[in-house]
Amino acid sequence: MQSVYIETTIPSYLASHQSSQPTIAADQAVTHVWWRDERERYRLYTSIFTMDEVSGGDATAAARRLSWMQDIPRLDVTRQVAGG
């Protein structure tokens, strides 16, 4: 099974209201379809860095984004990644 890293754009597209900009609305729609139909075919991962980004900003919007990420395992932060 292949792995997929879930970065900030994915929960942002899933949690946001449909954009009035056609290209963004299309990206949002494709993201919803992938999440619904394809994500079970992959091992999903994220990181504390993505979780920090997703939890920022407006509290209501952050809660919506976080709800999409609740079951996604976090990768360990190595010393090299942490800048040590």
C-alpha cells in the first residue's frame, strides 16, 4: 500500500465553503471525490507542522479543518527536521 502525505491544502479544501472561483471550486470538488472514493487505498500521514497550520486562523474554520484530520497518523519529527 502506498503512502500519501496530507498537507494543509487538503483539509482546507474539504472544510471550506465552495469557492466562487472556478479553478478553486474544481480543486475542492476533486479533493472531495478523492477523499470519499480513493483515500482508503492509501496509508495517510501528516505532521505536527500541518496540524499547526490547520489549527490556525478563525476558530470555527480551524475546527472544521481539524475534524477532517482527526484520524490521520502524525509522522515523528526527527532531530534533522526540527533543526537540531
